[in-house]
Amino acid sequence: MVQNNSSIAQLIAHRGLSSIFPENTLLALQAAYECGARYVEFDVQFTADVVPVLLHDATLERTSGVSGNVNEMTLAQIQDLTAGEPARFGDRFKDVSITSFVEAVQFVNACPDLTCFIDVKDDGVDRLGADVVLEALLGQIKDTRASFVVTSAQHDLIRHAFQRGVQVALVIDDLNTTSEQFAIDVAVSHIFSHMHQVDAAGGVLQQAAWQWAIYGVETAEDADRMLAGGAHFIETRSFDVLQRHLFNARQPNAPDVKS
């Protein structure tokens, strides 16, 4: 395990420590925090009984190795399934279950210096509507002192969350003035953009009221390039690798941090 170094503030652990553990699981979130992550991102889908759970895909084949769709199953049915990504890990994590949003919130509540970006996937918003989705989330986090940021590409959800006084971040498909004007209107704290979009726009990010968080970054070279271009945060699966790189770059006379 990489040594804990909470000063590495630019890194967001993408779906937890997902290079080593099954993504979007309590295990991956705990490992990321223990590894030094103070910013994590996880994805949220909704069950048939409108319970938020940590999943990226609406379909269950990649996560659980079974056919089916999360929005057609109840929470009780979902929690009988593995979240162990059998195609990637085999049977190693077969006993790791799908994490409910409640379980994630309980973990974050015990980590006061941890900020979580809740990436609400389009499937739930399209099926249930922004109001229902937001109510389900806020019902769990409204009384917590932990730091949560509702994150989405869905403008309607972001607008509703902003109107409820919730901190919001916007995921954009391309860098354009329309998205940026909307970001200004709803006072987003962060804009999330893929590294390829930044490259296509010339590699330089315009400084604005929000902070730029760039995802799809998995190498030290790409991380350095994005930070030099104006990124404030790097979202990565390779948190442990980039943590070592940034730590050593900041302290060139210190011995390497080893895994």
C-alpha cells in the first residue's frame, strides 16, 4: 500500500482505488482513503424501488457477471449480487457486495477530511426525473457534516440541486460557451472534462470561477500536462501511481515513496 500523504490534493480517486479493487465498492473507497485520497468519485444508479446504489453501469454483466438491469431489481435483489467484477478479478472479490448509497454515506461520515463527488448517472435521472433522484440522495446526506458534491451531466438535476443549496459539479461532453454559461448560472464548484476534450481544445483551460477536474488521466506524463494546462484536479483510476509521482515531484530530494 502506498504511504498516506494527504497533501496530494489534486488527485480524485476514480470510483475509489479502482485499479486494485472492484470499482464503486466500499472496499475501494476505504482503500483509497487509507492510501491518502482526500477526494473520491463514485457513481450512483437507482434500483426499481428507487434506492441509490453505487454502480456505473445500469446493466449488471460487467459488475456482477449476470444479465439484468439495476432499475428492474429491488435493493434486496441487488445486494445478493457480487460487485467483484468477475471478468477483471475472477473469484477474488466474489464476496464483495454492491454498496448502497447509505453505506457509502456512513463511511464518509467517519472521514471528516474526505470530499465525495456523487456522479449521478443519466439512466436514473431519465427514468425517475430530477426531483425524485435528488430527494432520494438528499434524504441521506441532508443532516451530515461530510462533504458531498452532486455531480452530473444532466442540467436539470444540477439546476434543482443548486436551487436546494447543494454544492454541484458539472460533467461536460465538450468545452463550449453554452456549458460554461450554465456553469456560471448555477455556481458549479467544479467542471469535469475528459482529457481528450482538453487536448482537442488546445490543451489550455480557461481559468474561471470553478475548478477544472480532468478525468481519463492514467499516466504521470498526462497528469503533468493537464496540470500545466490549468487543471486543478486529476481524476484517475491510477491514484497510487500518480500519488507517488506527484509526491516525488514536490520533494525531489526525498526518497521515493514506494508501494
